Amino acid sequence: MTCDIILCGVGGQGGLSVSVVIARAAMASGFVVKQSEIHGMSQRGGEVLANLRISDKEIYSPTIPKGKADIIFAFEPLEALRYLSWLSVEHGTVVAATTPIRNIPSYPDIESVLAEIRKLPRARLIDADALAKQAGNVRSANLVLVGAAADLLPIPPEAIEHEIVALFSRKGEAVVQANLKAFAYGRSIQHG
Amino acid sequence: MPYRLSRQGKGFAMTEMVLSGDEAVAQAALDAGLSGGFAYPGTPSTEIMEYLQEHLGDRAGTGDADGGAEQGSVVESRTAMRVAQWCANEKTAYESALGVSFAGKRAMVSMKHVGLNVAMDPFTNSALVKIHGGLVVVVADDPGMHSSQDEQDSRVLADFARVPCFEPSDQQEAYDMTRLAFDYSEKHEVPVLVRLTTRLAHARALVTMAPAREVADRGKCTDRYSWILMPEMARRRWLALLGKQAIFKADAEAASRLVLGSKELGVITCGLARAYYKENEDEWARAHGGERPSHLHIGRYPVGAEKIRALVAHVERVLVIEEGYPFIERDVRGIFGAPVPVAGKMTGEIPPAGELSAESVRSALGLHAIEGSAVAGIEVPGRPPQFCQGCPHADSITALKKALEGEAEFFTASDIGCYTLSALPPWNAVESCVDMGASAGMARGAASVGQKHAIGVIGDSTFYHSGMTNLIDAVRYRTPMTLIILDNGTTGMTGAQPTISGTSQLPKLLEGLGVEKEHIRVLEAHKRALDTNVAIIREEIAYNGVSVIVMVRECIEWLKKARKS
């Protein structure tokens, strides 16, 4: 069993901490993980990319080979399109937030971006910001996305909840609860 | 962030941690009894020092980074004197590490690949001295230039200095090899270079740690002639270093791993290349009747020839996979040619530029490419890095652009830092970015042969690193130039590490370097001061001598970090 996950977004969206939550939950569930990310220039409002590989046997490459990703978590919709060549044609799923971050002059029409994502055989477009607001913290939008793909992960949701508590507890109970709720809201979404 | 695992009820040992390559190196140094860690920030090596500082602090004995107790106040013994410090540049960091070694304790200096260029003088010469406390030099290369201006290969520089080089292939080896490097350094009285590359430095995996040893302290070196590199002594030391090469080679040879398999293909991997090869090995075997290629993995240098010869004698052709330059490949091909065909970077089966990937190695192995998904109907524009919202550099660059409006002739030389982003649209504000400190030197050089309005744009951290000395040249020759120091109190691009000296010290320093007091202008880097700033920049650019404008405001990233803690 392997589950190769690409997490992408824009610098400052906190995509890397979500990668840690899933990685820890996977290890606590007995899997081997390898995480890879790029720091430096990309932190300055540019593209951010993290690779997370989960397996029940030894993992070699720190990055996911093209065409092999099982899931792309896109915290920003345009970024989902950027990494499509990594997505497995046979079984890959894109799970993308619908809110654009338009910090470049040439940002395409958002409807055409979303339409491209909808064309994929397996795509889940989520209004993560709205659900995160409902959950009580707009910064928990990333966990809405994780919840929305919880059925695709080889990890029991309880393990993810456990790590959410562990990771956010130093930020106070309110933040923990909002993040747990965000994850639960994501899980409750029905996919067609 | 590094993390321990809490796997309840499964007997999960506390000696396992999920660490990046950088963190694994730092943890290994701590467990090896490190006393002094020194560095200048540089992607992808920065996290090594950040990790050390979390555990040691930058003042001896306090265990507290940045702003702990005064030096010496809580230190009880020499053993407790352990520090992890950011330094002015890689050369000063290296020399501090050398001092630690002379004092008989273990030292590590870490930097990015181009940092080693700055530290080349102490590096090459330290190969000749009789290293006393173990000295490990960690250099993180950046093939693919994710955050760098070139993709030089530090294995070549280790070879140049005639020092052993260890190249881990994963996070566990990053830990194990760094531990070993300290022992090896003391045993053979030589610095050891540990080479990382971006994907190893910044990828995370489970690492099993060995029990920590106590802080090493052999007492001060008593053989001073072995550290005085005057020609007479240096000649002896050079012969001693050359004499050790056979041992280094034999040890590297013993550490390399040869598995003979298929006669059809022999694969040589170095360092991280192993991961990309192993990713594809099963599939190659499936396509070739279940037999795997013969495989030699090299993780230490200088490399020996025996196992390479044994591999080549066994196979019909060879593929060399290494991150960086075709370093081993060139040896394997030799001047007279290898006895079997060799594929690699020099013949293009592996792309000669950029970093390796599972895909490029796959293609070099002759396996068909895996099709990914694709978008047909839309072009995905790039999203380049840019100034943070509210960045002081943006306000400084705006003022500079405005001050230059209508000027027919000018030269704006820039440097290495966040402000280099002003080279991109919509700013298009600077005309060069070459190396640390070059803005000041290039502006001066151009001005000295008649370039009008020569301006250097440099950050405070870069100024302390390598800009100051250029300014001394300018003062000496009274070169008509203006240096704009963007003083945000941090090294921003690498994640906001504090600059080596505080903002308040800068005008005094400039005065001390000989810049006239009335041409040291300290401005607020803020849009509310735009008109004043534009007027003053114009004034100083027009001045026929050396002028320095210091534009002051704290880095936004640093403020965020400070608020968090």
C-alpha cells in the first residue's frame, strides 16, 4: 500500500503544518512516511509545494514521481492545475479549495480554473473558507480539505483528530475545537 | 518542525524521531558531544543552526538562544561551555570552528554551497593543520537552484582541499555519517565535509538515534607547530595530508556497497541519487526477467577504484547517477575511455543541469514515462515569490525608483537577499545580483571608470557579511557612489534570523569606516516618508563622493515570528 500526496498552495497558507498532521497520524497508524518540502524563496507569497509519501514498506524518492500522486490537496485552486502532471491518470483525486488568491496580475478567470478542475474524472471542489468560518476559525480551511478526503487516506480519522489536538493544543482550546470541527465538516461533505 | 512520535502501546522507542536531513545532522552533532556550532544562514542549510540553537542557545551554558544571560554568568565548567551561533559570514564561522578544534572540543560549521566559496581560505588551509577536536563542515548544495545563484558541487571542493567527504543518501545516513565524521576527523586529524543536497536537507523521515556521548574535550592542542602554516611547517603538513589520502580512499572503498546482479546493466549511484534509483529498480527488474541491475553505491570520497572496476568487469554497460557535477562519471570514463559504454550527465542520458528526479532516472534506465493528468484549456501562470504585504523593502525600492525618474544614466547594482525580488516586475528596479556583497563592489568599480550615479542596494545582513570591505575601498579612493543599506534587522529570505549587529550600531560603524558623517543618512523605510526619502536619495546620488543611505524598518516576517514567541 502506498499513498502519495501532493499538498500545494501559496506561501503563508499553512499547508506545511497540515502535512505534519497527516504524516504523524500515518506513522501513529503504523505506516512509514517521507515528507519533502521546499523552503526559501517560495515562502514569499510564491507557490508552496509539499510532498507526503505514506507506505507500508520502505520509501525511496523524497519526491513523488510524475503521474503517481494519489491525492492533490490544493489550498488554492490555480495551484491544483500547476501540479496535475503529478496526478495519477488511473486513480488520482484532486481536492481543492475554491477561493482564489490573486496575488499575480495574470490570474486567469476563476470560473475557467474551476471548470478545468471539474473536468477531471475525480475532483472535489470545496468551499473550505466558508466551512472553516462556520467552524470558528478561517485558518482551519486546510483541515476542511483533509476532512473532505479522509475516506481516501489509509489512516483512521481518529488518528488525525488525535494529531490535530496534539499539534494545536499549545494555541488553546478554542483553536483545537475549531480545527476538529473543520475536519468534521470536511468529512460530512457528500461527494457525487 | 522535528517531532517525536507517540505510538502508544507499540513499544516505540524515544530514540526515534522524524527529522529532516538538516535536523538529523544537527541532532547527530549534539549526540556526538558538540561544543561549538557556527553558521551563516543560507537555504537549504539554515535549519541546522536553528535546531542547534533550540538545544544549546547562543550563549554558553544558558541553553537559551538570543538574549539569554550575559556571557559567562551561569557557566560552571568548561564542559558546559557549548554554543550555537550565527556569525557574520561563513569565513568567520569557519574560523570560530577552527578555534574550538584547537581548544580540543568538537566543532561544526554549516553553510550552503556558495557559502563554502566565502570560507574557502580557512577550509583549504585547515586541511593542513592537525585537527584536534573533531571538525565537521556541513555543506548543503542546491542543485536546481531552488534558492541559489548557481549549482556548484561541493564534492569537487572537498577533493580540491584533499579532505574526506561523506555524502548521505537519506536522513538516517545524515545522522549516522555526521556522528562518524566527528570520530573520523579526530582519528585522522582532518576536517570532514558532509555534503547534503536540497531534497535531503528538506525532506523528513524517521531517524533512529544512537545514545549520546558526553561532551568531548581533549584539552588544548599542545603541538603548535602543526597549526602554524609558515612555509617550512606547511610543507611538512602538506606531505602529511597527501600521505593520508590512501587511507581515506581505502576507507571510502570499504564503505561503498557493491551488489552484482544483471550483466546487462551496472548502475553507480552517489548520495541521494540512490533514492531515485531504488524508486525505479523493481520496475527495471520486472521488465528484465526479474533480475536487478548490478549496483554500486558510493557515499564517501575520495573514491577508490576497485569496486568500480569489479562492477565494470561484470556488466555490458554502466549508468552513473549523481546529484551535481558528473564527478564520479568523469573518473569512470577517464581519458582513455571505459571498457564498456558509460551513460550519465556527460552524454545526456541524465540531464546535465538541475536536480535529479525519479522521472529523469527512470528515463535514463530506459523505462517508459508515466503519463500524468493534464490541463488542456488554460495556461497556468507562474506565481513567483514577492515582497510580503507591508515589507519595508517595497517602500525603499519605491523611493529609489522615484528618485531615479528622469535620470538618463545610472547603475543599480543589487545583492543577495529579499530585495533582489525588486529585479522582477512590477519593480524592474535593479540590474545585477551576483554574490554576497557584490552590489557595493560593482557600483564602486563602475563608478571608478566613469559610470554616473552608481548605486549599490544591499541588506544589512549582507553588508556585514561581505559589503563592508567594498565600502572601505570606496572610501580609500573617494569613489563617487551611493550605497543604500536596507536595514531590516534580519536575514529575511532564510526565515528571519537576527542580523549579527544591531541597527543602532550601523551609523557608528559607517563613520568608523571613513564615510563622512553628513553623507550617512538614516531614513525610515516607510511610505509615509516617501517624499523625504526621494529627496534625500536624489541629494546623495548627486554627491561626488561616498554616501551611504540606511533605510530602517523591521522585517515583517521577523515581527510575525517575534509575536509568535
